[in-house]
Amino acid sequence: MWLLTVTLGLGLGTAARFVQRGDAAAAANAVAAANATTASVQTVQATSNLPYQPQRVMVLPQPSYRARATTRMS
Amino acid sequence: MHAADRLQARWGASPPAWLERVPAGDARRFHALGTDIVVDGPGADDAAAELLRLEAILTRFRPSPLTALNDHGELSPAPPELIAALTYALSVAEQTDGLVTPMVLPALRWAGYHRSWPAAPEPRSGEPPAVADWRGVRIVGHGIRLPAGAEIDLGGTGKSWIAERCFERLAGPEAHIDAGGDVVSRSAEPVAIDIAHPVGEAPLQLVLPAGRWGIATSGVTGRAWPGGHHLIDPRTRRPADTRFVQVTAVHPDLRQAEVLAKLALLRPAASDAFGNASMVVAFEADGGRWRRGTDGRWVRA
């Protein structure tokens, strides 16, 4: 249990430093590396008619840095 | 009891206090499409003007070419924008086997949704009216003809269509439209988008890589009233009784994200329709959070 706690703490601490630098991708990666169960990661594939490459989209269990917008029911 | 009612019974009817975050810069903020709009990026004035112009053509809440079509059952010549938006909505109906259809307006009125939200709902008694077959709509040249008794509501499909179209007016690597929670974003850097919790608990956060993304959220606890809400299930002609109370879909194209969110509400088992070009996050009425996995199954998020 303590090992899990330390691992989480290290990961989230690293994430916090990235957040302070405004490095969103690094912060998200750090959170994911710290505890894969707290962040859901999914690769979104390119579609045939759009010039997008497969991308990693992540869902964090709580906001980790400044959001550009909030999506909600309207 | 509908899922939305179960949720209200548990959490109370008071709306959640959303944690608003708006982008910095010279964003344009205004009310349109029945919601609050944010347009941000070079060309924002042009995009905002286009949005208002399209709303004036496609709204059902004040006299417009769409209401003229609904009143008379046909319109010729119809504005090309109405033809294009309706053509798109019919393609969505085909894509979803009629589950996401623009033909539910009579049933929506029966359920109580007559006027622009948040007007007081006015539900009617008796059986809900029929939902016309979308395949009966005829678009020939510059004219549109509806099946007998049919009326059109472009709803969320129309809103996402408008937002995507206006987004094309925005230049530069950083651009953004928030149409009441339906978001189109382009950025050279990773972007965070919060997903508001349906009952006001702490939000989740999406982390999107650099690029262009559409994020759509739909649910049954917004624009809802005791015994009803705005999402009509065309199979029952009544407000949908759903497993999820809120769904957020991510896709490079907001229009597809909107369809996927609606489809996840109306038919969450239809995983094949989602493909791998999207990510979908859903909330149940008891607060359970789910994500559609790459294998098409729903997993805890």
C-alpha cells in the first residue's frame, strides 16, 4: 500500500511541476504513468476522409490544469 | 420512472453550479441557438455573424424559413443553407437507422418542449403523435416537401452543423468555438476540456493532443422537467428512458461527436457504430462513469 501511495505521490508531484510549466501533455503523461487506473487513455484512430493520425485522448479523474472550455449539457 | 427523474429524486432539482472557464483573448461571447456561445480566434467576428445568420434560417423558435417549411409542409425556393442542413440531418438519420432523426418535433411538443428554453414546459395528455419517416422528405432542386403531418427540428444535429460551418471562418493555429458545451477546438498545443458532472460534482478532464477536435455532450437532465426531457426516442415517441444521463463524445468532427453522443444515449449497445474514431465518456444516474473501450465494450472510467 505504501508503495502505491509513494508511486502515486511521485507521479502526481511530477505532474504538478509540469502543470506549473504549462506543459499539458507532460502533465497528463505523468499522471498516467503514476497510476494507470486514475486516467483512461484511448487511441482515437484517423478516419478515412480526414487527415488525422491516431491520437491518444485521455480522461483524467479531476482537472489537472487550466481548461480551455467546459463541455456540458446545454 | 425515467433515469432523469431518478437522478432528480436523488440529487434534487436545483441546477449544478458549473465551474465556468472561458478562454483568454478576444473571444466573442453571445447568446444564440438557445445557449451561450463563445467564438475565439482570428476571424471571430465573421464566424459569429455567420452563426447568427444561420440561426435565423434554421431556428424553430421564431419565424424563419424552417418554420415556413413546417407551417406549409413545403418550401420552394428554400435557402441553400436549409437544404444543406436538412440534407445533413437526413444523412444522420440514415447513418443511425432513424434513431437520430429531425422528424421528432411533434413528439417533442407533445412532451412539452414548445418554446425556446428555458420556457416553462407544456406537456400534453394522450398518446404522442407519430414520428414521420425521414425517408419521406423530398428535396428536389431548390424545393423541400415534407410528408403529411411532418415537422422538422434540427436540434443538436443542426447546432453541430452550424458550429462546424462557422469554425471554418476562423483562421490561425489557435481557434475555438463553444456552442453551449459543444466544442470545436484547433490548437498547436495539447488542450484540456473539462467534462461537467451532470449533477455538479467535480468534473472530469479530457486531455486532447494538438490538432482539431470536436467535443459534444448530450444528456437527459438538461432541458428536462418533471416527467420529461428534450431527447425523444423515435421508437417510443416519448422522452427517452436511457441507461446514461450524460454522454460526451470526442471526434475530429463535432458533427460526428454529436451523433455519437446521441446514439450512446439512445442505443448504448450499438458499439459497432462508434468505430475507433472517437472516445465516448458516459455518466449513469447513480454517478457511475463509463468509457467506451477500443473493443466496443463499456468500461469504468
